[in-house]
Amino acid sequence: MPISLRPPSRRSAVAPFLAMDVLSAANALEAAGRRILHMEVGEPGAPTPRAIREAAIASLQGGRIAYTEALGWRPLRERIARHYGERHGIEVDPARVAVTTGSSGGFNLTFLAAFDAGDRVAIAAPGYPAYANILRALDLEVVELRTRAEDRHAITPELVEAAHSEKPLAGLIVASPANPTGTMMTPNALATLIAATEELGIRFISDEIYHGLVYDGVAATALATSQEAFVINSFSKYYCMTGWRIGWMVVPETMVRAVERLGQNLYISAPDLSQKAALAAFETTDELERIKDGYAANRRLLLDRLPAIGFDEFFPVDGAFYVYASVRRFTNDSGEFARRMLNEAGVAATPGMDFDPTGGDAYIRFSFAGSTKDIDEASRRLADWLR
């Protein structure tokens, strides 16, 4: 008789990432010959800038792609630290910079370094699903803070204080601009929130991966308020380097060695080739700003057309490249709505349950990171489909 082996672990029983499930279904339709317009995944449609690719080619031709230090290649860490002076006027010690395997690696390192199993960590609802799924896989308790329209869907000190009074929180994760909404906190609101959480002894984690992609307002870094916050960023979004799997974090001084030890053991180092390429990313601003101009045009197009189609309620679209729109006029099941939209209209988008298991049935996320031509065609298809 075959040996009876243990089933998958309890910690692996996390929810699927629905955006990726929609992508798989869309790819299957494309393989069958359909033309599908992709608005489901938060991925730049533009290629990685030429100078970045050329830096990678030069590194490959050098013949040696090796381990780096666990915290990352020193020239890249130094350049990232300099970036904060250039962009925000803030001095950052390169010793506090850790290069990671995308922002995802940064979240894993942060959660492991900052929290113990059973700790409670608060996130926004709606919010990025991987926060909750990684936290649960690490045996951490997720506390969802439901944002309100009157607060521009930003987490407030009052929401944090109320959750903390029920049972102490160990951490709070905030993204600004946010995924799935694109909504951003004002610098003053962010600073006030950070001060309130730290007064309560709550570790603040700032997800800043959509910095650079701002259309209305100012994206402030948490480092302007606190040196005790974990700041996580990535080359994926603004720099168009999703598949390179390269990001960074700025770590509180007292936590650097903990992050370094974890990195040494979990993945040794981020990919050397991607690190060498990423160094060139900071010198491609002109090309990146032209790409951003395309997103801005896509945003204007959708904000003009979606209300006329029937998507007349959505969160403020301050940054990133998403519109999080209500589908209440059409359905109470955004999952089925997204499935039909893909199969009948050939437009792929992500149902809101990915970002909000409680209220997401009423919403859908459209990504406008593709070409303006595709966004234009997608909006016309949606209008015809819903006519």
C-alpha cells in the first residue's frame, strides 16, 4: 500500500490571487485565437527602458553573474539612498537599504523581522490581497480596517485606535498610492497617521511601490516623518521592471541585522543581473516620464468614458494605474461579471473580491497600464457589451 503522506500545510491554504487567475483565463482565450484586452494585471505595458536592458547585456557579457551581499550590491544601495535626497530631500544611510526580490521579498522580510506568530497586523479594506495572504501564511492575524468615502478611503488614526483598543496591534501597512484604488493620502494625513501609530507602539510599514506614478497630489515618503518605519519600494511599476523581480526597502537602523540574517537564509541575495540593470534605472527618467504620460492619457480617457458606460462610482484615482469602480448598476457578483466580460466582450479585469472579501462583490478593478490604443478599444467594447 502507498504511504499516506501529510496533506498541504494549513499555512498554505491562502486565497488565490484572482488577478493572476483572470490572466490565466485570458491567456487561454488568446491561445484559442481570441483578441483579449488586458486590464486585469498591474503591469506596465511598456518595455523596460533601453538603458536598463543595455546595462544587463553589458553585465552578461562580463561573464560573471554571482551572489551579492544579502543586503544587496553596494553601488545600487548607495544609489537608492541618493534617490531619497534627490526626490524627497531626505538623507538615507545606504547601510539601511536592502535590495530585495521585488517588493514581495521586502514584505516577507519585513513581516518576519518585525512580528512574531500570532501578532495582529492591520491593513486597509479594500487592499492589496498579498498582504493578507502572506501574513496568514506566517501565522499572523490580519485586521481589516474598512475605509470610508468621507476620509477619501484613507486609514485614519481613529480607525487604528479603535482596532488597537479591542486587542493590541503590532503593525499597520499603508500604501499610498494604493492598490486597487489608486487613492493617495495627503502628506499631512500620512504624517499624522504615522505619529499616531508610533505613539501606540505600532510598527508602521509604508508600501511606496507606486511612487512616481502620481497625477493629482503629492506622494510623501514615510521617511519624512519617521526613521522607525519600514519603507518598501520596487523597480516593477514606475521603472517597468516587473519580470526582473527587483525591489528595495529602507529599514530602521535597529532592524538591519535581523533583515540581513533572514535574507542570507531565505534567498542569499537578489539576482545579481537585475541589480546591475536596476542601477541604470535612475538615469532613465525622461523615458519613464513619457511612459507615465501615456498612463495619464489612459486615465483621462477612462475617467471620461466610464461614467457614460455606467461605471459612475469609483474611488479617487490619484496615482498608480487603476480605477476601482462599482458594478452595482449591473450586478451583485463582480466575479461572474468579470467572467462574462472576459468571455463575451474580450476585456479582462479583476473582480473586487480579490481586494475585499467582504465588499468586493460590488467592485471591479480596471488597470490602465497598457497602451492608449488598447484602453480606447476596451472602453468601446464595454460600451457595446453593456448597451
